[in-house]
Amino acid sequence: MTKRDRKQKNELKVFISSRESRCDECGENLGHGAWILLQGDDKGAACLSCADLDHLVFLPSGDAALTRRSRKYSKLAAIVLKWSRARKRYERQGLLVENAAVELAEHKCKADADTRKLRRARAAIRRAELDEEYIASFAARVRELYPNCPIGREKVVAEHACRKYSGRVGRSAAAKELDKEAVCLAVAAHVRHQETNYDELLLTSFERWQAREQVHAQVSHVLAEWQSTTS
């Protein structure tokens, strides 16, 4: 069990009940949607007052920085959970923390809001740069394997194959390792679409496998021309 798992296991948890509830300490009928603390050793449920948590304020989930800081500054805190019928599990709604902790956290968040915004922007730029680096590496690998392909075509192949969320061959694990077979598949797909009448065949009565068979010789011929005799 990790340190984080142990911490979460030991944290207080307040549940928003999905049925009629009753405090087993004061005997008060809490009704539907009550906020209760489930006590161990068969002590049952306790309302926030009996659990000595009624001085805490509710901080809804949504602002990660505010939540993290409020939890840090609050000597006492509890996770608020509610049962989701759709997902069949308890889902976090927010935290119960000390009001002074929330006020201090809000002050800290306002003070470094610009810094955090800049940090997020830099992270986004870095992610974009990493993709650009990947595309450049992929294009270089295409050029290495097919040195006779037209100038600039290697980048066209890379940009198409590596497009985010595309599900294309360039996003596969093998392609990210610049595996020869994966790169060759991307180049073959490019040739099929750009150097043959494959797409036109798909618009007619040809099935995909039939269209691929029809252009197979053309694709092989182009790849042979592009490919180095030593690769």
C-alpha cells in the first residue's frame, strides 16, 4: 500500500445518505440526503454535530489548487462522498474543512494565479513540442527507410500518421518506438491513398479488401522505387 493509499484510508469520510437516516448517538431523524459519519466498532452513523464536524465548511470539488491548499491548512478535514446510481460507486463531492483554511487558501491562490496560469501554458507548449519532436523523428525514419521518396513527402506521411486521437498507425506503441514495420505500414497507407486510385475504387462497388488487391501491385512498385536497396 502506498503512502497516498494509507493517507486516504485514514482520512475521515462523510457520506451523503441516499435514504432515510438517523443519528445513532442523539437519535435525531436526519431524513433523506443527510450528511453522516459512519463510525467503526458497530457504533452506527453520527450526524455532523455529534461527530464534532459541524464547525467545518463544505468546499465543493472543482478547483484543484484551492482544494489542495485548503486541505493543507486545515487541521481537521473530511472527504464528502455520495453514491452514484449510474456508476454504482461512491464519488467525491468535495471536502469539509475549516473556514480559516479556505480563506487562507483563497488568498494564496489569488496571489499566484498568474504564475499557475503561466505554468499551465508552458506545460501545454511542452506537450505540443513533444508531438512536434515525435513527428520530426517519424519523418526522419521515413526518409531513412525510403530515401528516394519525393522531397517533403516524409513529413506529409508523419503528420498524417501521427495526428493526435486519430487511431492511426503512427499513434501505436510500435510506431512511437519508430519500429520499421509500423513506419512501413504508414508509408504504404500513404502510397495507397495518394499514388493509386484506391479511394476511387472505394466509392464504387469495391469492398475494401478488393480495392487493396486491385492496387497492391502499384503500391509495391512505388515502395520499391522509394526504398533503399540496403534497407
